[in-house]
Amino acid sequence: QSKPQARVDGSTGVTFNDVAGIEIAVEELQELVKYLKNPELFDKMGIKPPHGVLLEGPPGCGKTLVAKAIAGEAGVPFYQMAGSEFVEVLVGVGSARIRDLFKRAKVNKPSVIFIDEIDALATRRQGIFSDKTDDLYNAATQERETTLNQLLIELDGFDTGKGVIFLAATNRKDLLDPALLRPGRFDRKIRIRPPNAKGRLEILEVHARKVKVSESVDLSVYAQNLPGWSGARLAQLLQEAALVAVRNKHDSILQSDVGEAVDRLTLGPKRLALELG
Ligand code: ATP
């Protein structure tokens, strides 16, 4: 009944070195890491443990990456599920999955729970439309509310689960049920913005470490000229450039390979073939 279960990484292996171009208070995140490394110390000192952190921002800008880095830096298990995985029409399945997720994370504490796209599970409650005749719609709405209530119960009872940090991500904060945003549920809300030119360069540099780039390549040109590109797209650019370099029989990525990769990603290979005749 409790499938699908959260995907668990013993430790994610991701660190803050893998995250670039995000202008958020790193100290704020470091504090979470410190807590996960030694929850007893916080307890002994009477410091209220951090509970929930909401990461908000557009797709592909590093919300999942930041969550993984917190777990990775602390070396603790990372329990990841998507909001949509809790949305089921069958009565009680979503709430059972929530209970199961929190139970498993508490057993293996200190640990991190991460729910991506939390808006899928925690959209603003509307109540049942009594005049609606669509039973399936009503059942689905009611089931979603039961699941959300279970999540709120777990978050409120969090003190018993000391050593567990709950992280959630959304790119539609406006859709979230206000109950979830009430104080005590998420004590931090971190906005992750799309990178600016400096951020884009830092992200390109992080991903350039993972492929073989010729020393002659100047990545700052691309950082300047690709406004609006997310971290995910920039990571994809260097992967694409590596493929282009292989096809061009270069033994490392050259400036021209990166240029060709930009064209491929902006125009798409088919359009490109047409444009080139
Ligand atoms: P979504 O809302 O679509 O889930 P997200 O904000 O969670 O997106 P991630 O899944 O963290 O985005 O990003 C996808 C990939 O893009 C990362 O695994 C990483 O390779 C790259 N990436 C994104 N943002 C950054 C960043 N700030 N620094 C380095 N790499 C990044």
C-alpha cells in the first residue's frame, strides 16, 4: 500500500561546492547542516531546532541541488519524494505514504526529508462542492485534503522527531494552502532566483569541472549572452558541448564546440539542420 516509497540516498554526495550562483545566505544553510551533524547539542543548549524549509523559485535553478547539498554536507540520509506521488484517488493511500515517509526518516535520524513540487499535494483547499455531481472529483479532492492534513499533523508533531529536517520545493508558492505557510510549519522560506550573469558564469565553471574543457575556452562570453538560462540549462550546455566536441573529433571542448552547442540547444538539432540547409 505504501508504494512508491521515498528514494533514499545513503548520503547524496552533493556538497555546497556543487551549488553555484545562488545568492542566499550560506550561513543559514550551514546552520541546518550543523544541526543535522549534532542535534543533541542544539537540544542541550535549549535551541529550538529548525523544522521546515521551503525552497521557492523557478524550475531548474537548483532547489533540489540545495536540498541534496544540505544532506550531503551533513552526511545524513536523504528521503526524496515528489508531491505528485502522494496524489491518489484511492482513499488513505496518500496519507499512508506521508506517515511512512516521516516514520522512515525518524527511524534513521538525523536525516532530511525532501518533497519536490509540494504544490501538487498541498494546493489551497477549496472544500467539497456539494452541488457537484462528479463523485470522482469530490473523492479526489477529499483524498488530497486528507493527505495534506496528515502532512500538517506530521509537521506539528515534529518535536518528537528531533534530528529530522523537512525541506520542500515549489515553483508555485501562490498555490500553496495557507495552513502550510503558517508559522511553525516552515520556519524558513528561501527564494532561489534565476542566476544573473555572474551566477551563470559560476554555474558554468562548476559544470566545466565535470567535462574536459580546453584552457582556451572563455565561458564568460556565454554567461553574458545567455540571459534567462537556468542552472539546469547551463549544465546541459556543457554536456552538449562535450558531445559536439566528440563528434568534431576534438580531444577537449573548444570555444567553437560550445558555440555549436548553444545553437543546438536554442534552435534544436532539427531546425539547425534546416537552417544550415
Ligand atoms: P525543478 O523545480 O524543475 O525540480 P530545481 O530548481 O529543483 O528544478 P535542480 O533539479 O536542482 O533544479 O537542477 C537540475 C540540475 O541543474 C542540477 O542537478 C544541476 O546539475 C544543475 N543546476 C541547477 N541549478 C544549479 C546551480 N545553482 N548550481 C549548479 N548547478 C545547478
